Amino acid sequence: MKKLLKYTFITILVVLVLAVGFTFLPGNAYLRKAAWAGKASIEDAKIFENRAVKAGKPQALEKAQDYNQYQLNKEEEEIFTKYHSTAFLILEDGKIKFEKYWEGTDQDTRSNSFSVAKSIVSLLIGIAIEEGKIKGVEQKVADFLPQFQQGKNAALSIRDLLTMSAGLDWSEAYANPLATVAQAYFSENIKEVMDNVMVEDEPGKVNDYQSGATQYLGDILTKATGKKLSEYASEKLWIPLGADSDALWSLDHEGGTEKAFCCFNTSARNFARLGQLVLQKGKWNEKQLVPKEYISEAISPASYLTSKSLGGSVDYYGYQFWIMEHQGQRIPHMRGVKGQYVCILESQNAIVVRLGHERNEERIGVTPKDGIEYMDIAKRILKK
């Protein structure tokens, strides 16, 4: 028995030594930060370096006459607490109809949005096209990023990146610490990670969700505009929208590169402004910030693509915007991996924002079940 315990102890010790040594191998330094952080969190701005997306003069969001008159029933409250929600907010006709906060948060609390950031990058692409800094969605990525000038890479277009049909050599397996998405999220040199990501399959054919596509869109914006992603977002979106506070865009290291595919941190009210901008077809205070035609394309499904996850044509994704079907209504929305939603309900002239720590992994089509539940609640509140 003593001999068995001795060998067991030695085996465990060897495994631990090898595991620790593995994290110190070249290219695996990100694992140390991942191990320390535990897992991705809506509070990760605290562990990353950040660049401010500067706000200008705040424009207050008005409250509706029936502001917060709806009372969540027990079943509805349980849904929010089940997934550790932190915020739920509804704009109707541009005014706050309902908002509630949990877990010690309030209207000023910033939250990591995860992949909601992808939709923000898409809006910035539309603006850069309008300004002539990008010729259009058909322009080749190679015009901006020289590593895409050869072979299959040369065929890659901005549209392919926007519609998640880039065919990159990329793993989006969130539970795998060795997946490319984990490397990019925790890396202190995201350029080094991305330099190893190239086109593997013919682009423009199959929709396959890959965060690396958005990171390359961020690189294109930086090259095209000559500005940091946060600076361009501040100038073209955050200041014109009258955001009431600076947002934070997390970086790979101090003074480094924005994680374009994730990590835009702001409050529920400010996320609602972004949704309202889309609802208003890119117009804010009578000024067209994003081209109307681009918004229309962005929130329409790229139906010419085949879905890798479901088969058949794509009816759920546009230019970095998801589209859910709910009670016969098509609802474009921005979405993050922990159940972050910014939903555009055109028929109700409303925006729904939900922030929190978790989501339901069960899906109805490609939409997490909790997203459907939030829409059920939102529509009841809007009918009240």
C-alpha cells in the first residue's frame, strides 16, 4: 500500500511539473493568465489593460411616462436570477421603459460585452466604407494585410470576414484552453496569434463562426483609418451617440492592440444607444452616422452561404449581427457568449438589452434558449 501511494504521489508530481513546464513553453504564456483568471468573465477589464473609448458631451436618455411600471412576476424574476443577470433594459420609442439591475450593479456599471463587440466593429466598417477609407465589402483583405496576398488567402474579402465565411484555420472551442480563441483572448501578443491564422477552406461559401475574422476586421480598420480602434470608435460612434461615460476596450498588453472580437466594456444604457442607432437605420440626431444601406445589409441574413452548424442556407447571420426568429418576428441582435444581448425589435420600435454572467447552452436553432425567454418577457412588458 505504501509503495502504491509512493508511486501515485510521484505520478501526480510529474504531471504537475509537466503541466507547469508546458505553460512556460514559447507561445503558451497565455495559459498562465488563463489559469490565474479562471475563466472569461464580464469583469475581465480588471485583469486586462484597456484603452478608453472617449465619450463627449453626454446626451441623457429620457424615461418613458410609464417608466418601470411593470413588475416582474416570480417566474420572470427566477429566469433572470437563474442566469445571474446583472441588467435588463428596454427602450421604447427611444425612451427607457424598463430597467432593472442585480448583483450590486447599477446604471453606471460597465460590463464586458464579449461578442457584442463584433457588431460594433461591423458598424465601424460601414462608416469607413462611407468615408472612402475602404472601397466596399468586396475589397480584398490583402489590400490591407500583406500576409493574405498568396494562395487561398488572396481570395479573402471583407464581406467574407463580416459574414463569418472566411474559412480560417481557427478553433472556436471555448472550453478548450488550447483553442485559438482562448489564445487570442488571454494572449499578451495577439498579433503573434493572428500571424498563424490563415485561410484553410475556400472563403465565401460556408458560415462558420470564427472570432479571428473580427480580429482581422479590427486590423483592417486600423490600417484603413490610421487610428487605433478605440480612437475611431470614439470619434465616429461614442461621441456622436452622446454616451454618458467612456467605454473601455481591452488590449492584449499596455499600449497594445484592441481585442476587436470581444471585450468592449460599457453600461446597459450605453449598449442600448448602439441598438437604437441600428433601429434608426444608422441615423442619430438627424445625422447619418452609418450608411442606411449598410445597416440594411448588416442585419439581413447572408442566405447565399451554407450553414456549417445546421446545414441549409444561412437565415440567422448578417454582417456580425445575429438574427433570431421569435413569434414570427425576425429580430436582429448583437450577442455575447455569456448571454449579452442587444436586440432590435423593429415592429415595437424597441431595444432590449440583457447583461449577465451566464446563458442557457440549450439552443433553439442557433439562438440560446435564454435569449428566447428574454424576448418573451420583453414583449409582455412592451404590451403593458
